[in-house]
Amino acid sequence: MKDEGRTYTGLAAIKQWKAKASAKYTYTSEPFALEQKDGMAVVTSRLTGNFPGSPVDLQFCFRLERGKIAALEIIP
């Protein structure tokens, strides 16, 4: 998974990233678009919260393998 210029690999690292983000900021996410692009699903969502630059529209680009997320990149 890639977010804010860093790559997180494995379930433990991703769980730690999520826990830190949730502890640091309070936010809501409202998805408003979905498209397929280069073999990836791209969900565009507006995040609103107590973080710098709020609100922001982010693209969550992910690839599924066997019903699970195999790759995820979050792009501002």
C-alpha cells in the first residue's frame, strides 16, 4: 500500500498505518466516483476532518486478487 510517499507492505504494517492515522485525525470519507483504469479499480472519495487541507478528494486505486485487496495506492 502507498500513502503520503511511503509504502506499507503486509497486514501488520497496514494495520499500524491505519491505527496511527485514526489516532491522529478524525475524518469522514464519502465516495462519489468509481472507474476502472489500467486494470485497477479507482474510487474517488472526499475526506473531511481535522487534518491540514481538509476537505480533500483522494483516489483510492486498488487491485483485487481472489477477492482481497492485493495493491492499494492513495493519490491526492
